[in-house]
Amino acid sequence: IRRVRTHHLQQWKEQGHKWVMLTTYDQYTAATFDEAGVPVLFIGDSAANNVFGYASSLPVTVDELLPLVKAVTRTARRALVVADLPFGSYQRSPEQAYDTAVRFMKEGEAHVVKLEGGAEMAPQIELLTKGAVPVMAHIGFTPQSEHALGGYRVQGRGDAASRLMEDALAVQEAGASSVVMEMVPAPIAAEITERLHIPTIGIGAGPSCDAQVLVWQDMLGLRTGKAPRFVKRYADLHGIILGAAQEFAADVASGTFPAPEHSFDA
Ligand code: KIV
Ligand code: NA
């Protein structure tokens, strides 16, 4: 595959081949993940927390996200690049969603846009799809609705399971080419994955989804402190960077850096 396309994700579902998506917000992570063969690179509105230092994803704007999307699309050679539409940039109407999506595709050169919401976002998804904008939907816990949902909580437990299934079917019917499921009980996510013909991408949704997504700073241990239950840390980048910065300062204090090989002769 020279360039991953949405039909490849579809094909992988049919073949039972599981894949991953990682967030990326800059050149070097994009290049490295692309080299690793990660097929889908995702500029999440989680850049709000992970790049800009906001306490939630709500404050981040289209203008803040666009340069990050451009950095990734300029860099990725093989991966499909998905850009997240931030809070307030698509909920008002399908037309608003279309205008925002066009900015991400025209200025950011994104291949797919992602938006949060189930049945209530079907009109948005329909208009985007009709207008040649491939859509990744996002159901279950949707962080942009944190205050409406009453905090970070698992969605689709008990009676809410049938509602979640309806959301999944609604976004598929509206034309979404894939759907993220966040913080959903594993058995419910399994049922939805089985029922849908489009691929499901899980985060805190158990092992049966067609794909898994993580935020790279969580996955690589750059973010410290208590991580959500669904995070697995594959590296300790915080420790590596902390140690290196301390060593650099110590070398300069002791006079061991710069050495002759780092310096120029007259
Ligand atoms: O913004 C984000 O990082 C996300 C993923 C967790 C799916 O929406
Ligand atoms: Na997001």
C-alpha cells in the first residue's frame, strides 16, 4: 500500500486484520509513526491538553489545530491523516460542519475529518459525506460533551446499551466510514463491532474493536501522573527526557560539555 485509504480500513475489517491509530501533532512523531507502519495518524482535539496545555479539549480552536494538521500531512507519506473538528465548529448545523471540514481539507490537507456524536450528528455526517468529506464518527464517551454528560464516565452500561447501538447504526447509515468508541463496556463494543459493517476504533472499549487508538503522550509515557484505565504505557519518555536534561545541565556545570569535538578551531 502506497497510501492508506478508507477502503483499506474496510478491507482489514473484512479480513479480521486489527490495526492502530495514534494521535500526532507534529513532524517528528508523524514521521516516526509513519515509519513504524501506523496506518492512521490522527490530529485529535486532545492537542488542547497535550500541546497547548488547556485543562480540557473545549477551548482549542480551528485556527490552533490547523497548523498541527498541516505539519502532519506535510510529513506522512503512507498514513491516512484524520483531523478532529473541535468543540463549537460543527454542532450548530450541517453547513457549519461542512465549512469547518473544508478548512481542514483545503488548508490542512487532511484526508478524513472526525466529529463527536451519534444519531444527533447524522445530518452533519450526511452533508459531509455527500460533499466528498470522509467522516470518522465518535460515540460513547465524547469529551467535548464532558459537561453535558456529567464528567468522564463509561457510556452504554445497562439500559444505555441499546441507545449506543442506535447511535452506532445511525452514524453508519449517515455515511461515516469508521467510528471511534470511547469508554464503552467491552461486551457492548463487541456487539456493535459485530453488527456494523464499518470499522470500529476503540479507546477503553475492550479488545473486540477492529482497531485501537491511544494518545501518543500517554502511550509513550511523556504524560505523568495517574493515567486512565485504558492507557498502556509502552515507554517512559518523561524519564528519558528528564534524565537527559539533567545530564546536559550537569555536564555544562562540570565543564565536560562542550568537549573539543563539539568546538571549532581558530
Ligand atoms: O482527541 C483525541 O485524542 C481523540 C481520541 C482519543 C480518539 O478523540
Ligand atoms: Na478528540
